[in-house]
Amino acid sequence: MKNFLKGLLCGGLNGFFGSGGGVIAVPVLERDGCSAKQAHAGSVALIFALSLVTTAAYWIGGGLDFGAAFQYIPWGLGGAVAGSLFLRKISSVWLHRVFGLLIIAAALRSLFL
């Protein structure tokens, strides 16, 4: 039942915010015994599956602009490769700090924009 609720929360946030599932998935995976790096990598795999379902739901509902999305995909793929290579080199302490700063920056942006 616990995994059901955690998965539902990650999926709901991903569908509602577009990326919120990963923010929840990282601490959930760490609490379930994954190392910081495993949690970040596992979160990406989880978000991949959730994003496919969310994309289909938005597409079926008419709320998806493929033209806007495709402008960023090639550059996003390059960033994904660079980020995965960087994850191998960064310490877990700095990974937590950078992740925390990103969450704080996103929260401040949401509050003040």
C-alpha cells in the first residue's frame, strides 16, 4: 500500500506540474535504501515512464503543442547525456546541495512570478 501511495503521488505531481514526480521520487527512493546517485538515476527512469503516459493524456486531450516541444528535444537530449556523465563524477554531498538549490530556486520562481 505504501508503494501504491508513493507511486500515485509521483504520477499525480508529474501529470499536474510536468516534472514534480521526480522531485518526490528522489527522496522516496533514498528513503527506500537507494544511494543518492541511484535515487537520481532511478527517478529519471520513473519519470520517463510517467512522462510517456502524461504526454499521451495531454495529446488525447488536445493540450499538447508538439511544435513547441520539438524545438527543445535535440538540445535536451544533449543535456541529458551531459548530466548523466556529470552525475558519475559529482559527490553525493554536492549532488544533494545542487538538487536542494534547484528546488529552492524553482519554489521562489513559482512564488514570485
